[in-house]
Amino acid sequence: MAPRRVLFLCSRNRLRSPTAERVFGTWPNLETDSAGLADDAETILTAEQLDWAELIVVMEAAHRRRLQSRHRVRLRGKRIVCLDIADNYGYMQPELVELLLRRAGPLLR
């Protein structure tokens, strides 16, 4: 079975989405990547990443709106899930990892 390709998005790709990429990157049958939607993101979202992804996971509803307004055509047929995780956590902070496992884990099993 081919691995599922999951793209995690947040604003600046510094805390939440890189944590999710790392946490779920070790799961079997998953390939993960992450990017940010802000112009000053560590890794700025590319068209290639969107084309690659089968599932797109955003951290906030505002991310979904920004993604859809900028990339509507590329998103056709893509599933986008919002985890509703605010920007209140550090990279790999245990509380963030727990939230990610609880909210995204069931989607990715």
C-alpha cells in the first residue's frame, strides 16, 4: 500500500506544523511535509507541495480561508481538515504533541 501524503500548514512553519510533521513522520504508511502560509514563513507553501499532498491539515480556520483564497484551483479534490489549534505552543511542546495526537491521530490511522 502506498503511503498517504499529508501536508501540515500553519502561519510561519516554526512551531505547530513542523511539530506535526515530526510527530506523524514516524507513523507507518504516512509521508509528511509542512509549510507556512505567511510571507515570512520558514518554509513557504509551494504549488508542488499542494500537488503532492493527498490530505492537507491546517491549524486554524483562518489558515483554511487563506489557503482557499490563494490556491482554490489547486485544492480541487483535496481534503482539508482544520485542527483548531491556536498558536500558543512551542516546538515539540508536550501539550502540543498531545493535542496533535488527539485531534489528527484518528484521521491518520
